[in-house]
Amino acid sequence: MNRTYKLVLEYDGSDFHGWQRQPGDRTVQAELEAVLGRLFGGPVPVIGAGRTDTGVHALGQVASFRAEDKHPLETVQRALNAMLPADIRVRSVETAEDGFNARRRASRRVYRYVLSRAPLAVGRQYAWHPRCRFDVDAMAAASECLKGLHRWTAFCKRDPEEDRYESEVHSVRWEAEADTVRFEITAVRFFHHMVRILIGTLVEVGKGAMTPADFRAVLESGDREKAGPTAPPNGLFLVRVEY
Amino acid sequence: MNRTYKLVLEYDGSDFHGWQRQPGDRTVQAELEAVLGRLFGGPVPVIGAGRTDTGVHALGQVASFRAEDKHPLETVQRALNAMLPADIRVRSVETAEDGFNARRRASRRVYRYVLSRAPLAVGRQYAWHPRCRFDVDAMAAASECLKGLHRWTAFCKRDPEEDRYESEVHSVRWEAEADTVRFEITAVRFFHHMVRILIGTLVEVGKGAMTPADFRAVLESGDREKAGPTAPPNGLFLVRVEY
């Protein structure tokens, strides 16, 4: 008998060309499918909730696949963790209802971006240090306008498969502790480079090159040219996917 | 004119064969001396407060050296950070009194060891996940006996240059937060592998293979054979050096 599996995955994106399988590149999906193929003795295509880019990390990526129910769930988790490389860990394995699809069924995704005020040696893979001072209060004030339903064309890379670029942001949260600043954003869905362009633009606000009102005007303009640069991938984490 | 410099350094030990210069190996001291040599136009031997081993990290290693006072301190810091590899950062540069020696003048050193209850992908370079459950309360109870002046032969690797193996531990502190457990120990000085053997043995207590009374008996025996295994280097951090 086959069943549908739901995996929660953590990975360090530093040495991956992102989530999605592509010939010749080391990707999380390809590593996972290779190991599942060995475990189940045949090809096992996997669906991921979020297609993280090169260098982006995940604390709670969700993946689904169909395969035989010949092993207990705990055995599957142990076997996967024994076979997977150290930069991917399976956090949990569950049975999902038939037809469950990790991408299409996701109702909310939570991303975190980590900024550091100081240059880091320890943990430099997991934070971006902009080479300027930045005012988090100004950035937090500017980010208030992100909540709600918007068209995100100012804050994403064009995608030939996309036409509406609409999504609702449920919450935006800031946390500062010593030299570390964490930005967390929850939305129904995210577009390509969205969090990284938001952060790149919010840092412009933080360093005083843009006001919160300018920032809102960028959002309303829908014009990518008016937004800031794309922040580096290593500060970004897919934290959680909700269903 | 020459002056004595005091640097505070952070480094990610993952890709270093430790602090100390040795032919053919990538070490923190060798990288730092190479860059200082370029900056000051001649050899600049450096003294480090703690000789961290291969794979051990530092948040606040202290190094001293003598060199010309031709650059302002801020310029030295900026130049060093521009020239050093990304896994070493200079946190501060100060002038010290003549004759200051980062190793001999140190009065206390603070080390941290980070344990994780869960296997990690993100941050696996910075914590050890023992493959067993462990009871932190038992470990903390056992570690109380470490405070004070002791001979540490049970908890260190033999060192031909050492004869007394005596040092005073000022404090021992535990902190648990989600799946992460942090152990912090302050002492006048530490011997080779001391914190790692302490942790390896405390994990034996944590998993119930040893009682706190057994642990104290190991300390009193002075016998390395009675202690546990040496914990891996990647969970260890030289946090701070006091003068």
C-alpha cells in the first residue's frame, strides 16, 4: 500500500543551489529524492512548500511525497537522517491525507531575515551585516504598511509564470537582541526574492536614505526600480509552513 | 615609535587547525601574523591568550604584539578586517602598557560549551548533539564540585610542559533554552582538552551512566582513565579573557 508522507526539514542552505532539483547542481530536493529512492527502491518525486533560493536556509521546510507504507514512520526518519548529508535534517515524518500537496495546501509561510550590526565570524553564514548603521525603529515603522493584501511587483523579481503578484501579509515582527536584529514576516505566499528585496529596501530606510513614507510609495508604485537592492540570501530562513 | 597593541578577536574555528602557528597548516595566528606583516611592513609575532585547538571557536580571544604606532587604532582595525579572511574578525584594537603579554597577564578565561538536544543542520558547526537524552539538572549538580582550586589531571590531556595541573575555577553556569544547553566556566587557566573532557564526562552523568558522586570521585582520583570521552571541538568557544 502507498501512503502520503509529510516531512518537516531543516537545512543549511550555504552549500546548496537552493531547494529545486536542476541538472548538475547540488540541491536539497535532489539530495532528498536520491535518499528516498534508495530507501523505497524506486523514484520518489518530492514536492516542497517553498522553493528556497541558493544560499537560503530552512528551519521548517515542508515536503510531501507518495511511497509505500512498508516502514514505520520513526524508521523512515531515522533512516533518512542516517543517509542524508549533515546539512539536511528531517525534523519530523507524518502521514498526511491522500492528495496532500505540501505546496498547494500551504495556507501561510513564515520567513525570517537576520541582520547583524557587527561583522561576524561565528555565524556569518546565518546573518547579513550591512556596512552601515541602521535605525530599526524607522524600519519597523516603515514595515507597518506591508500588512494586508497588496500587489508585490515593487518587491519581487519578475516571474514568467506569475500574473497577479497578489498576496496577503498577516504579520510583520521585529526583534532586536544585542547586535542581532530579526525580521519575521507571515504571508499566504511569497514571490521570488520578495523578503530579500523588502530587507534591502528597509535597510535604505534604516540608514536614512528613504523615509517610511517613501517606502510606502515604493510599495504603491509597484515599480521594482524604485525599491532597494536585493539583500544577500544567507540572512534568510524559511521558518515554518502552516496548513 | 613602537607600541604594544591589544586585539580582541572573534573567529570561526571550523576551518582552522587551531590558534597556534604550525608549518603547513591554516591557523589563526599564522593568518593574523601574515596580515600584520603586510600592514606594518615586517614580521610581527603575536601572542594569544588561549591556544584554542583545531575546530574550537572564539568570541573574545585576546592577542598582543609590538609594532610601529604609525596608524591610528581605528585604521588598524579597519585594515585588518579588510585583509583578514571572513572567518576572523577584529572586534577591537587598543594600546596596552609596555610589556603587556596577552597570555601571561590574563587573570581569568571564560569558555562556553554548547550542547544541542536535537540534531542540527543550521548551526551544526557551533554545537554538539550527543546521540542520547541527557538530564541537565544532574549535570549541573555534578558540576558544582568543580568550583575552587583543584588538580585537573583527570580532566586533561598530559602536557610535557606542565607539572602541577592546578587552577582555580571561579564559576560554573548552565543555561537551557529550547533544545540548546550552554555551559560556561570561568577559571584562572585551563589545561589541554579540559573543557571538552569535562563535558564528555558530564554527558555521562546526564545520561545516567555516572552519578554526581561518581563525577566528584573522578575529579579527586586525578585519573584521566576514569573520566569520559573528549567532547568534539565544535561546541567550544573561548568567550572572554579578563586582565
